Amino acid sequence: MHALIVGNGEPPSRELFAELMADEEHLLICADGGANTAAEYGYLPNLVIGDLDSLSAVARTAVPEDRQLPILDQNATDMEKVLQHAVDIGVLSADLIGFTGRRTDHTLWNLSQLKRFGDRMRLRLLDDYCEIRVLEASTRFRADPGQKLSLCPLAGPVSGINTKGLQWELRRETLGAERAGISNE
């Protein structure tokens, strides 16, 4: 099962939201105020999860009460609550939007959750400017010519990195805080 999960950070463009909603074979789950964006764009979430303190009156009215799942635990962020619930109901992959921007502390924490939950479901964090994924061991993907690609270790140095097909190929390189692979193509 796949989910589109919407956070209460900087809202994605209507175009990105609609593109990700084009696949009707997924759940639309909102982390608290992410439901405000869904409602504004004309979408009804399958679930709204969190402490619900950021849910607007419009979204609260639009989303039926049986689709609102209040989790009041203040020791977890709304993103953590949503991802844990997604794992619990069998979500295998998720696209995350609305989890960047506005508050840098939240953005940094949200990035760390990609690693924390990445062994239980395939996650992509997207906004109108980039796609962020945690890469494990060997990863293959296609990119358009000229598309920017950055490799940024967040949990300490990573050794033995090899790339193929990039403008600046890496051979058995170590990337870390002293050296990152920024803006390759």
C-alpha cells in the first residue's frame, strides 16, 4: 500500500500536489495541519493524525470526525505519529510533502525520520525544488541530463562511494561533514 502524507510545513504547489494525487491507488494521510493544505486544494484526506492543534476550522469541518485520529503524545512530532500509524496499518511506501520550509528545526528533524522509518517503508520527501531519499548500499536511478544531484551523508562519513554516469564521477570516495557531493549532474 502507498500513501501520500501531507505535513504542515511549506505547502507544495497545487501542481505537485495534483501530480502526486493522480495515482488513486493510495491513501491520503495528513499530519495535523497538513489537512489545511489538502482542504484548500480540494482533497479529502483518508486520515488526519496528530494532536490536531493546527487543524483549521475549515479542515476540521471538511474531514469527518471518524477520519480524525487525535494522538496527544507531546513526546513525538505529528510526522512521527503519522509515520508510525502508517507502518502499523501496512503502508509500504510513502511520498511526503509539506515537511520542509517554515521551521528549520522541524525540517532537520523530519529529515532524520527518513532514516528512522526507512527500514520499514520506502520514503521520498518532496517539495517543489527537490526530492530527498535515504540511499542504502547500492542504489540505481535515472535522471534527466543536467538534473542536479547531491549526495549528503547526515549520520557521519560514508566510504567507498562510486557513481557512474555523472559529470563528476566518484571512485571509492568518502563523503562526510568535510566533503559532500553537492550539485553534481
